[in-house]
Amino acid sequence: MQVIRDPQKLILALKKSKAGKNKTIGFVPTMGAMHTGHLNLIKQAAKDNHIVAVSIFVNPQQFGPGEDLKFYPRPLKKDIQLCRKQGVDFIFLPDNKIMYPDGYSTFINVGRLSHLLCGAKRPGHFRGVATVVAKLLNIVKPDNLYLGQKDAQQAIIISRMIKDLNFPVKVNVLPIVRFKDGLALSSRNTYLNKNERTSAVVLFKALRLAEILVSNGQRNANRIISRMSQLIEKNKKAKIDYIAIVNQEQLKEMKKVKTGSLIALAVKIGKTRLIDNTIIGCI
Ligand code: PAF
């Protein structure tokens, strides 16, 4: 496994390792603090491709003022060990200066998709995500990109950007990985104290409630959202940021739930903002 910090060096190393052999590259972009969700993406990339590249970069452009950029966990040694264990071939480990040198001026805005749901609460977040992912795709030039469904809006926005800008890469979105009690794995779970960790299951419980209501015949999105809100509000540590029922293509709010509707929510547990979602199966 090679750990490479310089984009030009990575471009050359990947070119050399692909050279004339029709090998495919699977790419998993991360901000580190890896958990089983990331490892699943890496495992799938290894299954599907000859070469696996992982980036570890806590991208300052996707954090707003007052967000957790400073505190975001950075267990680099452990992350590198985990990647080695999974058989990763290349880790790209750039720093801020190399990604955004003095005079850096180019950003990618993926239209209105970026201003809805999490984008409404975190202005500039998806501009930062789209910009860094575009840069990473230009450096790694993967055949396959692996993303987690937990960040549903991110996956939708990146897929849109890839389509709009003709990046020659296939997007693979893998299911959410959960703890036994239902909490979705997230690097930000490490911020939760014991009581908050217990409370955090409320996101999953609210999504389960929505699924049960739908399977019992409820289709009215407002009623479902209202029942989810009631459940969450019973928990003193939880503060709803948003709950939305939208279509997956345009993140457009839906009055009636349909097959394929995305139910997404963001809830603050203490000071930690968590997100989760479910897609309604065949109804
Ligand atoms: O999901 C993440 O970890 C980040 O948003 C990503 C895609 C690596 C871009 O910084």
C-alpha cells in the first residue's frame, strides 16, 4: 500500500499501476475516522476492481463557521492500518495547502439540490463537497466511485454533478450500516456521551415508525412527519433540524409517499447533529 500526499505523484502512480492492463480503479473518498460503513465501501471496491484508492482529507470547504472542523476526529494511524488490512492499494492523503493553494478560486455549485434539506441548514456545505469530490475524481480518475447511503443528499448531489459534468465514473451507493440498536454508523457518533448515545437511537426509531405507518397504509407525508416529530420530541436531548419526505431525483417535497420516496432527517442530540434516512420500498 502506498500513502501519497502529492496529487501529481498519485496521478503518475495510478497511471503506472494501470498501464496497458485494462485495470479498473475503485475509489472511496473519506474524511477518515473510519468505521464499518467505510470498510464496507472499501470491501466492495476491492471486490469490483483491480486497484483500490482511498482518500483521507478533512475538507475545510465543507464546514461552515462554528461547525466541527477543528474537532473532527483524525485517528490517522488507525485509519491507515484499517486500509492496509482491507488491501487498499493507494491512500491519498493531501493537506489543505495542496488541495487549495493560495489563489484557489474554482468551486462547483450543484444548483438547488445543494440548498435543500441539509444544504438549507449548512450553507456552502455541498459546494465544498462537490468541489472536493470533483478535484478527487480528476486526480484519481476512478472507474467506480463508492458512497454511503447514510449521506443520501450527498450521494444524490455527487451523482448529479457526475452526470452534468460528464465524469466517466460509475457511482455505487451502498446501504447504511447500523449498530444493533439501529443507530447509523457515523464518525460523528464519537461526540456523543453515554446518555446521548442512548438518545441517538431516536432517529432510527422515527424512521421505523414512518415505515410502519406506510406499511399500514398511511400515505400522507405531513401526517407521517408529524408522528415522527412527536416521537422525537418526547426525547429531551433531541432537537429536530428537519424531517422531509422527498423524491430522490430532485429532493422535491412529496404530499403523498410513494415507492422510492426518501424520508430524511437531521436531529441534534445535545450538540451533535446526526442525519439518517430510509427509502420506501415497493408499496
Ligand atoms: O462523506 C464524506 O466523508 C465527505 O463528504 C467526502 C465525500 C469525503 C467529501 O469530503
